[in-house]
Amino acid sequence: MAAHIDESPTDQAIPRKVVAVRTRADKIFRTLASGAGASTLILLALIGLFLFLQALPALKDAGWSFLTTSEWLPPPRGTSDTYGVAALIYWTVVIALIAMVIAVPISIAAALFITEYSPRWIRGPLTSLIDLLAAVPSLLYGMWGAEYLRQRMVGTSEWLSDHLGFLPIFKPTSPFPIFGPSAFVAGVVVSLMVVPITTSVIREVFSQVPPGEKEGALALGGTKWGMIRAVVLPFGRGGIVGGSMLGLGRALGETIAILLIISQLFVIRANVIEQGANSIAAHIANAFGEASGLALSALLAAGLVLFAMTLLVNVGAAAIISRSRSGAGVEI
């Protein structure tokens, strides 16, 4: 980009104005970049509009009870008062939170190990391995969770129920609880899917920490952990939040893995280790093939709710990142 300096021969005390002159290549690139960004927003708006129009019959039929009803019996099996997404929203959020509670600490620790502790010769292979794990199809995670992990988590669930049963999330709901296809197992599997994505984002931000600040903290007598706590973690706060929100969006929308693991349940309860759970995406995938008419509209209404949830999560993440140090000055 060329620049033209407007000089004033009569008064040198006046600050000179620098006028940016965009070349043809700059204008073309600016147009293409603006078009790409605008097309993304337009596509997002069209998806939301499509979901809203298709969901309108079910929303008119059920009204506001669609958001407060736990049962799912749309016509012709039920009436306008017997189907809603309250239980689906609850279990979607619960599974996602379980996944994030497990995934975020592991991701932060893995990112710190790669950037601060691991030898240089192993950083490249570790980074590539994490990126490869992010590319593994969710179907494989779901098959592994259904065929291998689900039965082996029964003992863990029993231990949690016996020793931490005073907590509502582990308190048995019956004298003979059934463990296995639960929200807890689904959350563990989803956490494994979230870790690679979250770790990649956090590691990238940690690698951008100014070396001078790190060296200054060590030169003042700080320990390695003291330097990480005082410099790396505050600088990477935006990356931690951004990576976590990106992982949360993945967890909220996960479908196949949860569908293969859980036993579908349309009841809201605090216990997460007993059999039975659900999610919006898994329910849509399970019922979409046989749905028609108002039942299909109800499924699309549930998809609209999930669309709004993920959109709010991403908007909130962008707002938090823009206020953090590692995201300061970045236009989002």
C-alpha cells in the first residue's frame, strides 16, 4: 500500500497528514475479504431463517410450553401440551458441562507442557498428534464409548454413588440404581473429543507470550511455575476462554457419540451417573428419519433452540476474549 505525504511549505509546525492510497491489488483483496465475511453472516442468517420458518407451525401449536415441557409426544401421538425441549436442553447442557469440567484442565495442562516444559524436539510431534486427534470422526469415539468405556465406567459410577452420594448429582434415585448409559459416560467421551480442539487453541495463544516478559519474571528470581502463573496464564486468558467456548460449542452440538452411548430419557433429574440422558442433537438424529408434519416441525424447532444456544455461547466468548489481554485490540 503506497502512502502520500501532504507537505505544507508555509507552516512546518502543523502535523503532516498521511493519506493512505490503496492500490488496485489492495482494493481487490479488501473486496474479496469483505465479501467472504459478509457471505458468512448471510449464510448464518439464512440458516436461522430457515429453521425459524420450518419450526413456526410447532411453535404456534405448542406456544411457550415448548420451552418448559419435558415430554416429547408431538401429534399424532400427543397434543400441543405434551412436547417440548426442557429436558433436552437440560441434558444437553449437563453433558456439555461434564465434558468441559474434564477437558479444560487437561487442555490447559497439555498446552503448558508443550509450550513450557517439553523438549524442543518433541513439541512438533506432540502438536501434530493433537491436531490428528481433532480429526478423528465422532463416530469412532461413540463406538469406543459404547463398546468399551460404558461397561468399564460402571465401577466408577458405583464408587461415586457410594462415597459421594450426599451430593445431588451422585445421589441414587432408587434403592437399586442402574448404571451404564448415563450422562456421565457421555460427558467423558465428549471430553475426549473436546480436548484436542481446546488444547490447540490454548497452545497457540501460550506460544505468543512475549519472551521478554517471561525472561524478566525469571530474572527477578521467579520460579518456572511463578512465571507461568504471573505471565503466561494472564496473557493467555483470552485463549483459554476462546478454546473453552469453542470446545463447549462442539460439546453442545455433538450427536453420534452421545446417541450411541445414552439411553434416551425425557425427565429432568439431578443424578448424572444413573442410566438415562438425552441431548437435542442426539434426539434429532434419532427421530428425524421417521418424522413428518408437525413432528418434523417440532424437531426443527428443537434445532432452532440449539442454534440459538451455540450462537449465544460464541457471542459471549467473543465479548470475553475482546476484553482480555491476549485478545485486546483484536477486531472480532
